[in-house]
Amino acid sequence: MRTEHTNPHTPELPTPYYAVPPPYVKVVTEYLRAAGYYCTNNFKTDYQFASPITAWDEDGMDAHWRHREAGQPFFAVFNHILTHESGMWGTMIRERYHREGAPELKRLTDPERVEVPPYVPDTPKSREALATHYDLVAEADGFVGEILRQLEEDGLSDNTAVFLWSDHGEGLPRAKRWPYDAGIRVPLIVRWPGVVAAGQASERLVSLIDLGPTALSLAGAVVPYHLQGQPFLGEEAKPREYIFATRDRYDEAYDMIRAVRDQRFKYIRNYYPEQPYLQWIKFSHQHPMFQELWRLELAGELTEEQRLLLRSHRPPEELYDCENDPYEMRNLADDRQYREQLERLRSELDVWRDRYDVWGDVPEEQMVRQMWPGGVQPRTAAPVFVPINRSISGFEPAVSGDFAEPTAVMLHCATQGASIAYTTEEGPQARWRLYTEPLRLTKASTHIRARAVRLGYTESEETVANYTRR
């Protein structure tokens, strides 16, 4: 986590760097853009590589489907980040999000009425933090309502699928950053008039990696075979038997945990059983509940349940009956009654690791050397222009030329797996389009700018070409 900047507390980490996935890996929205969709992101990006110019038609705090061409289908992402864990102890995110001054948070939740999980201290300070979080959730509900209102204003409400989800569980101890259900079981709400009936609830398993394949299949776009997720809605929907979760390095602290869950049971494998559960991660320790945990631990006032995250070592394996033990507090790994479930989930995790966990056993520093040879970020080759009419240059690259017959120009990049963006406009506000096919030259004069990018690489230099009709 957070590979793109140096941590001042642990400068020995092999950061900063961007992750370099295999060359055939693209951001999902490239497939949607290639299918004609107008794709916008407002506004968070957190990909472990720089957001590529090919990913979005618009990427920023003003991005909106309303800027598309008339009648164009769209895929619009809106990130309401005000429910970030830091909102329980500060205003950093609110001040960043509200560019013209953050409004005062409405106090709606009575701290005395919140339900405090049994594995964290039930104190006034804890209750106040949790109540603040629920007030932020209420604010997020209003944000969603505004998006739905805008869809209705535009006459799009009845034919637009809306997905609402979170990237992880609440920012509480033993929740966010952990593979327990409090950390990985998140809201997923779908509104799709005429397709998904209102008021239904489903307990089937869905992984967040399923969102991409679902969106692609519903849009009629290509769904690459290498995608690890699977559609959960539409004609291509498939039931899921298992979901998988991981924990590795978070900020300053290294760890390695792998988990698999079926409809009822959760299996967790701790690769550092000799280590304490709770490591030093500076950011999370600003949370009032972490502070309360340590205060009461030093005073000897924690219950056994509240000490779960403060144990000095871990069992090699954990097994939980999530149906009868939703807080995952009774480890069944050594209970012979559950030996069959343990062995089955062990096997499923091993199969998943062999197929997908390709970097799991590789030290981060070694991984970075493979991605960035010599510690230097690779650079994408600049695109070249190739006119496909022999009256110009016999299919050779040409940065300019005159033509008499109907002509088109191919764009080519020598970097394996690179994508190309182009524009015929000038200036910083130019709209960059995803290159998917040769560009037909129909105007008396055509000015083309092009850039190429591969995920994790530095973007290429810009190439410019001018073509005129004789």
C-alpha cells in the first residue's frame, strides 16, 4: 500500500515506485471507451500507478457525464470520500473535498445509541468517534441522493444502472486493513429500474474484482479472459463459491495474511504467527479507538475480547463460523468437529495462491527490481504516425505530409502493451481520445498530437503530426 511516495518514518522501504502489471493488463475503462462509452472519474485515483491518460475522458473534481456528446453512453464514477476513517478524528478530508470551505457536520447520531463491536473498548471516546462516522454516512447518503436527482433531471434515471459500494470496511481496529468481515464485508447496492427489483437483499458472495467484468458485460464491451473477477449481474452472471482476501504491507508495517471465505466459513492463514497482531502504522494509530485500546491495555482494564488485537502472537490458522460468530471471535481451527471445513478451505486457498498470488512470496525490494530495472522507472516509447496511403510515404512513419487520395493514419508504439491517446485540439483543455483504429483524414488540414503509456511506466514524449490535402 502507498508505493508512490517515500515514508519519512521508514526510508529503507523500496519506495517510491509504481507497480508494473503484465503488458496485457489495462484499466477497465479502456475497454468501455473502446466500446464508445464516455468515462469519467470524480475524483479519487489510487491505483499504485499513475492514472493513465487513456483511462478516462475526464478525470478530476469537475468530471461528469453531462460533458459527453448527445446520446453517448457513459460510465461515471463519483467518489464520496468524506466517510474516510480520518473523519473520526480530524477534518483533513473534509477540507480537501470542499474546495470552498467545509460545512459543519450535522450531529444526527446519539453516541449512547451506537452499537460498539465487542472487540473494541466501549468508552465515551469510542462512542463519540463511531457516532461521528455514522453522521458522515448520513452525509454520504445525501451525496448519493444528489447524483440520483441529476440522473432524473437528465431523463436518465430509468435506463441507468447505479452501483454503490465501499472499498473496505469501517476504519476501526480489526476492521479496515484486516481480512475479518468487518474489514472486507462492505455495502453493495444496485439500482437498476426494470431489471433489479427494488427492496431485494441477497447474501450471495461478490468480490470487488467482479465489478469490472460486470460493467463490461452489461455494456456489451469485450471482457478479457485474464480478468480474475466474474459478472454478478446480467446474462453472463455466475455464482461465486469463494472470495479471497489478503494483507501485506500497509504503510510502514510488513505483514502477510491470506484468507478465503465461503457462504458460511472463513479461513485465515497467518504467515508471521510469531508476530503480534497489532503493528505500528502511524496513520491508523491516530484513531480514538486505537488510543483507547492502548490506554486501557496499559491500565489492565481490557476484557479478553477487547484484547484480541493486542495478543503478542497469532495462531498459524484461524477458522470462523461467520454465520454463528459474525464478529469472528471464536477460532475453530483446532476444533476437530470442523476438520472437514478447515481442510477444504486450506485446499481452496492453496489453489488460489498457485494461480493468482504471483508476487506473494517475493520480497518487495526484489519485486521492485524486476519492475524497475536498476531502480529506474521504464519509459513508454513515443508513438509514431504511419500513413496508410502510398501517395505519401509508402507506409513509413511520417510526422507530416500532403495527400491527394483518401488517407488514414495509424498510430503505433513500440512498447509492449502500451495504449495510445490522441487529440486534434491544442491547449491544456484538449480532450484526449483513446486510439482504437486508424484515423481517417477528411479535412483540408489535420493536426494530431499523440502520447503513449503503459501501466507503471513513465508516459511517452508527445508526438505531433500535420497533414494537409493537396
